[in-house]
Amino acid sequence: MRFLIRAAFLFVLAVSVQALERDALAVLAEATLFSDAPAYSLLMTMSISGGGTVKERSLSLKSLRGSDTEKTLAVVTAPAFLNKMAFLRIRDASGTRQWLKTSNAVRRLAEGNKNERLFGSDFTAADFLDAATDARSAVFVSEDDASLVAVRAETDDGARLVRFGKADGLVRSVDYFDNDGTLLKRYRVTELAERGGRPYPKTAVMEDLKSGGSTKLTVTGMEDSSPIPDRVFNPNAL
């Protein structure tokens, strides 16, 4: 009898853990780095520090989100010698497709290519727009701040500890670990602002703890719920 009770308890526990993992993955999928508005356009600067130098980039970013699609385009607007660079991502039921435009050509990034540095920054194609959408499992982690949700996600490359707002889903921080548990990178929002009742990261920093470099993002302008033509996200127009 005790054996049956114990077996039943373990079964219920296993089902509960699986349910929590599914819930954590679903909640994590809704977290956003910039805004949860269905459409938005923003201007930002990148200050890239490393090797004793600082490089500046100005970017324009446009995003359009539907019930089962998400399209985002980031374009370098300055300095002039880099103004042909762009990054396009389209995510829908067919999967995720990404393109990177340089001064030489437009090339499609392989889905498994997660370490492509964007515009010479400490952000990669995998972490510039998302916290951990490539997670294969996730669990909730206790958090002292009641306004935040903390999720630990497991990916093929290691773990991600993601903290985001309970009310708004805006990511406040991400810790990136390798498969050995070593902390490699750290993303932090350092200043919040608000537009139309929605918060967005006025300033944020991505630190590469291995190289000692860092990239500071500063949002200088933002419009939400703006009409954005779908043709903007055509890879053939890059």
C-alpha cells in the first residue's frame, strides 16, 4: 500500500514538474527585450567598449508582431561607412529565418548560428532580440522582488537566468552560462522609460565577461502602434 501511495505521489510530482516547465517556457516566450507593442519603431545608439577603444553605432529598429508572426529589422544609420549593414529576422509557424547585410552582400544566417556578432557589438544574432527563445526546458526560480518573474532556461549552449516584469513582460536582466556553469555574459537594463503606458529600456548594457568588453544600448526615440508596411521586412529589399 505504501509503495502504491509513494508511486502515485512521485507520478503526480513528475506531472507537476512537467506542467511547471511548460508554463515557464510559455511565459518566457512572451518576454521581450524592447516592447510588447504589436508594432513599434525605435532609434538607438550602441557604444561598444573593448581593447581600450569605444566605437559608436546608430541604429533604426522596426518590429511588427501578429498572432503567429514576428518580423524585426535593425539597420545601421551611422557611421556612414557602415550604413549598409542590416539584420532581419522573421519568425512564424515555419520557424525562424535571419539575414545579415554587410557592405559586401546579404547572407542568410543558419538557424544554428548563434554566435554571429551584430555590427561589431557584444550582442549576437541569438540574444539581440530575445532572452532565450531557443530554450528546450525552463523552470521558475524564486525571486526576492515580487514585481519580477525569474526563469532558468536550459539551451543547447548552456543555461540562461532571465528576469522580466510580471506585469509587462519586459526583460530586466539575463545571465548567460555555458554548459559547465561558467557565467559568460550579462545583460542588464539600467534605466527604464515609458511611452503609451508601456515601459521600454532607455539604457541597457551587455557585458562579455570573457573578453572584458561591453555594449551599451541607449534608446533615443520610440514610436509604438505605428503603421509599418510589411514590405519593410522583405529580405529581397535589403
